Amino acid sequence: MTVILIDGPSGSGKTELALRMRDGWVGADVPVVVHLDDVYPGWDGLDAASEHIRLHLLEPLREGRPARWQRYDWTTGEPAEWHPVDPAHPLIIEGCGALTRHNAALADLTVWVETDDETRKARAIARDGERYLREWDRWDAQWQLFVRREGPRELATMIVPT
């Protein structure tokens, strides 16, 4: 199984890249895409989502065990249904926090997506609206701590400017 991790700051273009990779994949074995936006357990959940994909997706896949991920319901503020991942298909995981040192060791390709801060903030707010604007500083502080601790850009096999 091929595992690709795509990371970068909010609004940098990770989702678009993941979907373009999936849609342009050659052959019938189209990758499954997991968006960390569906996994984060709330606005303070970046580290929890990183750990979640390691424990429930990456390690099980590498060990030949069943893999799955749990969706977080942002409306109810509760964990929701589990989604199995078929190990017969390539896997693309995209989102802030995907690329930790532990996760990188379990991936075949690691990608860092970047753009300037003004562009990425405008994209993120256009995508997620006023609610994200209120949470921007909270999320960004968490993101900055993650970047200092994990150094995800340095873990990337490939850097993609958008």
C-alpha cells in the first residue's frame, strides 16, 4: 500500500493538492483521501488528530491489521462514525498535523504545501467563513507549537508552493 502525507499551514492548498492527486491517479487503483478536517476533535485537536491517524491508520496498515479513522461531528461536538480503509488502495492523508516524525516514518511520500500568510488566511476564511476567522489565532498558536516541535517542512520529501 502506498501512503502519502500532505501537510502545511491552514489555507496553503493541501486539500486541493490531495484531490488533484487522487483525480489524476493513473490506473484503476484510485487512492482513498482522508481529510484531517474530518478528524480533528474540535479547535484544539491538532495533536489528537496526528496521533489518531498514527494509531488507527498508519501503524495498522504497516502491520497488516485493519485500519480505520473516526469522524468528528463539528455540529454535536462529539466523535461520530468510524470509516474503514481498504489496504488494497493507496492512501492520501491531508491536513495540518499529518506530518509528524512518527507519521513520516510510516509514509512512502511526504509533501509540504506552502504559500504566503496573506494568501493562505484569505483562502481559509473564504473556505470556512466567519467561524474560522474567530478561531484563527487559537488554531494558529497550536499550529506554531506543532511546527516548532515536529519540523514538518524538514520531514517532507517534496515541497509544493501554491
